[in-house]
Amino acid sequence: MISTESVLESGVQPCIRLEPLINTHLPEKATPTVSVDGGSTVTANGVVHDIEDRILRITGYYGYNPGYSSHRKEDGTESHAETPGSETSEESQSYQTCTNTVLKVLGGLLLVLCVSSSWVGTTQVVKLTFQSFSCPFFISWFSSNWNILFFPIYYSGLVVTTREKQTPIQKFRECSKLFGEDGMTLKLFVKRTAPFSILWTLTNYLYLMALKKLTATDVSALYCCHKAFVFLLSWIVLKDRFMGVRIVAAIMAITGIVMMAYADGFHGDSFVGVALAVGSASTSALYKVLFKMFLGSANIGEVAHFLSTMGFFNLIFISCVPLILYFTKVEHWGSLSSLPWGYLCGLAGLWLVFNILVHVGVVLTYPILISIGTLLSVPGNAAVDVLKHEVIFSVVRLAATCIICLGFLLLLLPEEWDSVTLRFLAAIADKKSEEHAEELTESSVNTRSRSRANGTVSIPLA
């Protein structure tokens, strides 16, 4: 084999004579080798010493790394040891992430249908109940008492899914920290629960009163305005970020309300019904803003505890109101056996299911899907009103409903929607420009190939 010095000193092209490799390792550090085709050898560390490697080493090729010759790349072998475990773990993680996202979206879509169906069912059962029992405050009070079941249902689900070892009393005391470090006392019970329970009762009562004056479609559409009121109150009270698109949505909601009131003239039951529905949306918005202000960081267990506490407050302190309305004959009913308990229990059960889906769905899936489920109750009620009750909607009412629903959708836009939209449009423009450049390149290549096939030669201009 020719040495490096002879190659450098000789002025003529040397004649290289290849000789077989001789193992020069020390006996105590012998490295086992395996011979391969072409006179090359493979050592224990996986490095291939072949003819091309030796020539590159002799000539001092820049960037040379032993074992990376051209014929090895053709064979597809590599000198460094691969780690298939890391690639498998990355693939499994990405697959699991995609699976979780798909399941979350599918669960959210199913939850949207359940939320809209339960809210449509609640509204329609109220209309059926009013045909034989027209006592809205009693219905509201009776349905609110079912909130007591929130925490038992939460604990049962927790036991089934996680095999909870805590007793119900221990879990109830743990969730009582929502009222403070010392837990729930009588003073905190009244102070924290009273405002929310009163707002809850007013929201339901005004909603039921509006259903006595208007159709289910009109009331459900007007109730969707609570989203605009939540934004306005959050902007004023909670100092949330100002967004021009949400101001536009709030204006659209107010426009829809005015058009709904103007549909039958600013008089009669229609105007009163619109006022009651808007009042229900306003108290609902105030309830949500106060809930976010005082209990915004609560988890699902604490929320279930709080709603059950509101149910107890409603049962203990607000039970006197239906009695007063009964003895004053404002809401008078016969004996308890004559009450439509089937409608009342069905209504209270559907209302409870709706509230559970709303509060649990926010944790399990995307909150925007819960809002979409509430919005879908408008076309759901419209379908029932048209098919079953044969309601004929005027053009003004349809336009008002569409404007309110469009404003509701605008309120669902995220805070960074403008920057996200601009980035999306920029990505589309870049993709189109790349595709156009590729098309130009392909057309130029095709033109040259055709000219060569025809025997023409293009001479570039200087």
C-alpha cells in the first residue's frame, strides 16, 4: 500500500496497488472483524473499512467520516446504531394525541345534541304543562329543588370512574373549601348562596312567564341574548378585553330584540313577553358574571357542591314564596293529587340533565360546543312549533331570530380570531404561490423537452 509521503513527493500519477488489510490490533485488545464482499471488513463497532474508505483517508478528504462510503449508502446500511424505541414512542404519543382529540371532538358533538335536545325538551314540556297547570313560580321552585341531586350524581360518577375511597361526607367537606379554609358555616352558607339562588330563581321564573306570552322559538332566541349581556358585564365589571366584533354582536342582539318586540306592535302580550325573556337573559348573564367573579377557579366537584347547596337554600328559604302566592290566590292549585306530577317531574328531570351537561361538558370537552348546543335549541324549537303546533312565523320574527343567532355566533369567536385569520390567509397565499411556481417550472421543463424532441435548440441571449 502506498504511504501518504510518497503520494505527496511524487510528481506523477501513482499506481495504486491494493493489498488485503492486515490486523494490527494488539492481542489483548483484539477487535473481531467480519469480511464482506469487495475486500472490505466490518469491525465490532459496525464501521466498514473498504477500498473507498482507505482512499478517502489517504487523500485527506474534507469532512470524511469512516464508514460513510458511497456503496454503503446504496446498500442502505448505516454506521450508527439506530434507536427504534424512541421512534416507536414518538409515534405512539402522536397516535394517542390524535386519538384523544378525535374522541374529544366526537364526544363534544354528541354533547351538543344532548344539550340542545334537553333544552328543547324542557321548553316544550313547559308549554304542555301550562295547558293544565299554569303556576310558573311553583314550577320554577319545584325544578330548582332538584339541584340537590347534583352532588350525589357527581359522587356516584366519581366512584364509578375512579373508585373513590373517600366517603360522601369526607368528599362533601373537601369540596366545602370553596366557601373558605374553615369550610361552610351558616353565615357563609347564606352570604354566598342567597344571591346566586335568587338570581337562579328569577331567571327560571321570567323564562317560564315569557313562555306564557310567546312561542318557544321566540323565547329561546331571545334567551340567546344572554351571551351579549355576559360580554358587556364582563367588559364593565371584570375588565375583560375589548373586542370590536363582540360590540357588533351585542348591537345585533339588541336589534333583534327591538325587531321581535315590533313584530306585533309595541303593545299587548308580545311586548310583555319580549320584556320577560330579555329579563331572564339579563339575570342569567348577571349570575354567570358573579359566578366567574367569586367562583371562577372552582373545579367540577366544587361546582356540584355549590349547586346542591343552592338546592338546599331554595328548599329551606324560598319555599315560603309558593305558599304566599297560594294563599293570596296569585298561583292557586287544587289538592296535591290533582297536580300533573308526570309533567312536573319530567320537566324538572330535563332541566337537571341540561344543567349537568352544561357544567360537566365545559370540563370534558370544548366550551364553545356547549354554547352551540344552546343555540341549536332555536331551530329545534322552531321545528316542533311548525310541525306540532302549526305556528306561522312572520318575516320580521324570522329576521329578528336570524340576527340574534348571528350575533350569538360572533360572540363565540376567540379573542385572537383576527391574528389567527390573517395567519391562515397568509398560509393559503404562500401555498398558492408555491403551487404556481411549481406549475411554471413544470411547464418550462415540458417546453424544453418538446423543443429537444423536435430538434430545436434554444440559444440563451447574453
